[in-house]
Amino acid sequence: MLDPQRTIDELKALRELTGDEHGAQRVAFTDTWVAARAFLKEKLDALPVTQHLDAAGNWWAILPGESDRALLIGGHLDSVPNGGWLDGCLNVLAGLEVLRRVNEQYAGRPPVTLKLVDWADEEGARFGRSLYGSSAAGGNLDVTEMRKLKDRDGVSLEDALSRVGITLADAPDARAELQGAAAYLELHIEQGPVLEHLDLPLGAVLGTVGVERHTVTFHGQAAHSGSTPMNVRKDAFLAAGRFGQAIYDIAGRHGGVCTVGSVKTLPGIVTSVVETCELTLDQRHLDADKLAAMWQDAQDAATQFAQEAGCTVTFGSLWNIEPIPFHPMLIDAAEASILTVTPTAHRLPSGPLHDAAEVARAGVPTVMLFVQSLRGISHNKIEDTREDHLALSVQALDELTSRTMDWIAKGI
């Protein structure tokens, strides 16, 4: 009853409809995104489901069951500009295929209600705010802050939403969509190299990592680059350079990741010792205590290197989110589902954030499946996954759906 090849064919058809030579162009709230949604709706029209747009712009398809308790399967059709053909839309179209199988097996009346959701603007590529639709449903959307957002052409998020029939002020009402939600499942490409390096097609996701983002600014003294001896300089870049190396030791010590993403120097001319050097630091870990320890170690290292260079250092906060672990039973179920289609499974955290994180934050038992990404590349037109691995991922999601429906039906 399940046809994974149909999912692969539909993914290719969506690529033809919404991509070009530069990659996927399904940026949220654009005409191409609307066309992608119409493609999905046409497929869903063949099933005995009800469909609706919620207050935040998420698209729902509901197959009523014997129980009102609902199993949610979610993903997102939107992409980054010049994105890949699988990021987000694999989740939705694989969920569509599972919905077909469940409908056929149970003659349109499964033991629990099944809901497929296409979350609006997971990527945040246009307005800089990721997880828009799922955060609205999860109760974590600040409408006042969202009203401030504009794209590069000066179009406000509020106006972009209005153009496709969504009222920003009503977005928090999407919280009602999670009432009765007993579990949430999401399949996604890994977007990283771990599974490929292990030569494994699939992985069970432990949760999404916590993130700490800060500025680290070293303050030295500008001086002529020709007349100032090396031993008397107060070189902010010297401290910054040592710090950039130290974050690798910090990440290794705690088992997380640390990234200096940008560096800005002042006065920024070739004939002056650097007076000010500002870095942006991104740190991620699945364990909250270890994430806090990484940030403390980074501050200690920056302070030490500043003193050694005759400088001072200040710190600024950019953004943070706590680690969000997924449901232990569903992680076990995800691993067991993988083992029904391939001999080996692997558990791993998700470095990127996903809509699943917002659903889990809202208190819904949640888990994700990852399928291998070739070269670990995503958000790029060369993003790809082997077709046999895509087929396995649809099969694993289908098995996980059955196991989770049984779990919900038993009221565990």
C-alpha cells in the first residue's frame, strides 16, 4: 500500500515546478511558494481529508480517526533562495504518502486522528525569523516584534502575509491547532555529514541543540604599524586570533561546536595596529550544563588572551535557545523503525533548528528521523540524497507512524 517511489517522483515534479537552474525558489509567501502549496493541495484532494489554512498560515490536512487524539506529521514546503530540492518538502511529501497508506489500510477511519501540516516559513530566509508558523502554533510568537520585520525590498512581513490571506495579528490563534495533539513526527534530511561518514542511511534524532550567540569584542590601542615595536603593541587582533584557535579546544573538551562567524576590525586599515576587534561566537550543545560551561570557558579564555595582549574584552548577547530533547519513547520507536528497513541505526542530535523544536517546546511528544545528506550539503542547489535512501526514509516514517498510532491508541 505504501509507494516510496511515488514520493520520489512527486519530489522531482515539485522541483520542476518550483525550481530553476540555481535551485529551489520556494521562499515563503512568494508566488512560487503559493504554487508549491497548490501542488500539495491537489494531491491531498484525492484523499478523504479536510484541509484548512490556520491563523498563522500553516496548511493542515486532517484524516479523522476513531479517537480525537491526533498524531501530527509535519514539514515545510518553503525553501531558502537557490535552495535544495529536499529540504523541508521531503517531510511533507513523505507524510502525504504515509497518509495515503493509513487511509487505505483503515478505509478512511484510522484508530487515531492523523494530521499532516505544512508549516509556514520554517526557513526565515525572507524576513530573518525562522520557525514562524510552528512558533505561532506553539505559543512562542511575539506579534509586536514580528511587525518590525521587513525583507530586503522593504516589504513588511505583515504586508506579505496579507497578500496571501493571512492576518499577522491573528497568528497566535494558531495555538488551537495543537489541542489534542498526542505526538509529532518529522522526517528531514540530515543537512550534515555524520550519517554519510558512518555509511548509514538513517538516524534517530535525540533533540535539537541549545544555542548561545554572543559578541566578543577585544579593545586595544591603535598605533602606527611601521613605528610601533611588536613587544609594546596592544593588538586587539592578537587576542582575537588566539581566541579563534581556543574555541576548537573548548568544543572538543565539551563535545559541542563553536564557531566564530564574523570578524570586524577597527580602524581597519593596513597601516594601523588593530584597536578594536569584534567577533561573533555561536556555540551549540544538546546538554544545557555543557553549553553553559562552553560559554564560561569562552569568556575565561577571552579574558586571558586580552590580558596577555595588553587589551580588555567585553561581551554582548545576541540570541539563545535552550536544548530541546525529544521524547525518550519516541526516540526508541524511531530507532526500532529504522531497524525494520536497514541493519543499523544511529542516534544523533540536530545542530540546525526545526519546526519539531517548537512543537516539543509546546509539550507535544516529538521525535525526528534523519536521512543521509550527500556531502553533508544543504541550502544549496547541489543538496542531494540517494534515491534508495529516500525510499528507506519513507518506509521508516511509515513504520514509525504505525508504532506511534498504537502508542497513542493504548493511551500510554
